[in-house]
Amino acid sequence: MSVDPRFGTGRSVTLPGPLRLDGGVLLSPVDIGYETYGTLAPDGGNAILVCHALTGDQHVASEHPRTGKPGWWTRMVGPGKPIDTDRYFVICSNVLGSCLGSSGPATVNPATGKPWGMSFPVITIRDMVRAQAMLLDHLGVDKLFAVVGGSMGGMQALSWAATFPERVASAVVIASAARHSAQNIAFHEVGRQAVMADPKWRGGDYYADNDPPVAGLAVARMAAHITYLSEAGLTAKFGRKLQSRPEKPDGAKTFGFDADFQVESYLRHQGLAFVDRFDANSYLYITRALDYFDLAEEHGGLLADAFKGNDTRFCVVSFDTDWLYPTSESRSVVHALNAAGARASFVELKSPFGHDAFLLESPELDRVVRGFLEAGKA
């Protein structure tokens, strides 16, 4: 039997478009980097779309080509895992605006033959979802068995159910929200200003010199990473512990501006590791898309209207120590779903790890996702 070249890992496609963006621009063509796992059923009814978070990618369960690290959700996606690739056909695409194969500021503008840079049109979460819908058309998937995502991926899952309700049987929304709060926007603005204040940013035109604004991007990542953790988790892991170094007789600090504390060293490592795999302009564009996200505003100001007449099943999950997208945000989504008469289940899980809990080992989350998907079978 011949292997369908559309399916597998490390795939990309250039679709003719045009894709009409919320900003009014017609984008054409549209490049999408993606991966698929498992086998598509003859009726196409076993397809699950996994949506990634802000700095994620399509390598959900395969080795990352730049870092060599395992996929970002290998504990959730794979043979015998909660999202079982022996049973489901799993799709994960790089979001529009990103830098790992999908159209974004780092890709070439066909009109100029040069990278788009900051001339790339501003995008929204709904634009990302529309691009994913184009990919599903290309793959021959008319309706998803489920769309699953955490953080920004959860926003995409909500947007999928609101924008293409007829194409989504089930949605799993983890550690997410229906809009970005003022606090979220404020943190993102600090990160963007760090990037743009780096002299090497040069208005976003740094590609030809291959000398990106790594210092600014590293600081942006450090600031954002703090929001992914919890105070309890940071205290348990680092507290006020100092770096290992030759001890002074009196055990004193070195009193300087090196990374004296272990938590400082950890954040610096996170920032430096990030710049090796991510584009600074893409960071600006995707954080802006998150800031613009407001599902209620898209539907006349009433969140319940986003889900009226919706046959999609919803599973909403939050974590008790997540202060980036706290449980109150998930409850607001569930209240809107209930008001719209949608089928929804909700659970708040305990974890010391804050927002990042959805990416880490969590048997409770595994059971929730597996059970919800199992219950959706015909």
C-alpha cells in the first residue's frame, strides 16, 4: 500500500489561499508546518487536532529538529497514551505567525523575495484557527473527533468550537481563558519592549545579518517564564538557595550582580535556551495575537453567544496554582457554556507547578483527558 505523502512527521505544505485575516488582509500563499501521527480512519472520524501554546510547535510527540529534545507533550500523545496514536489520527500544526514552517515574519514575502519582518500582517487566534482549517481541508479531514489544547492551545480549541462548530465533536480546553486579562497584556508588553529595546532588533530587519536580538528575547522569555510557575513551586525548587561556589569563611554572599541565587541562574538558562529555537519577531506577533483574543467581543460582547446551538462536547480543566490563567477564567468559560446549553464538564486539578502543570507529569490530567475522549466514542 502506498504511503500518503501528506501524512507523517516533518511535513509542510504551501496552500494557495487566500486566507482572509481579521485585520482585513488577504494572505496568499499560506505555508503550514505540521505533523501527523497514527492512521486516519476511512471515514475520517478519528482525527484529533492538538494545538500548541505560545512558544510551542508542531513537534508534539517527535524529536525537535533544532534542539534534539523530545516532543513537548510526549507524555500525553503517543501509542497507549491518553491521546492514543494507535487509535486516533493526531494532527499538530505550527501556528500562523510562528517560525517553524508556517507563514510568519521570518518567512519570505513573495512580493519582495525577502523575509516579511514587521511588514507581516498582524494576526489573531481566529486567524490561526482558519489556517488550521485550511490544513484540515488539505488532509481530507472534514470533522475533528476532538481539538485539544493547553494555554494558547486552549484558546485555539475554544475558537475552533466557536468558529467552526460543525467541524468539532469535542473540545478539551486546559489551563486557558476566553480572553487575555489586563495583567496578561502587561506582562507581554514588558517582553515586547525588551525585544524592541535591543539594538540588534533594528525594527525587525535583522534576518540578512543573521544577528538577531537575542539579549532582548532572552529577557522577554525570562519575564514570561515567571508567569508559568507558582510561588510554591519556585520556593520548593529554589527558595533563596545560593549557587554552588567556593564558600567564604563566614558563608556570606558574593555581593554582586552575577547569578548568586539559583533561581537567577535557572531563569538565565531558560532565556538563553529559548533564543536558539525561536524568532524574536514571531514572539512579538504571537504575544500580540494573544492580547487581542477576546471570544466574547467576537460575539457581540456575550461569551455565551459564542457557543449557542453548539453540539460540541467540552472538557475544561484548570490548575489551582495557575495565576496566569486562574481557575476563575475557566469557570467563566463553563458558565458561558452552561448558559448556551452546551455539554460541558469541568475540573480543577491540584498541582504545585502553576501554569506549566499541563506540560508536566500529571496522572490526574491523563485520566481526565483519556476518560473524556473515551466517553466521546460512538
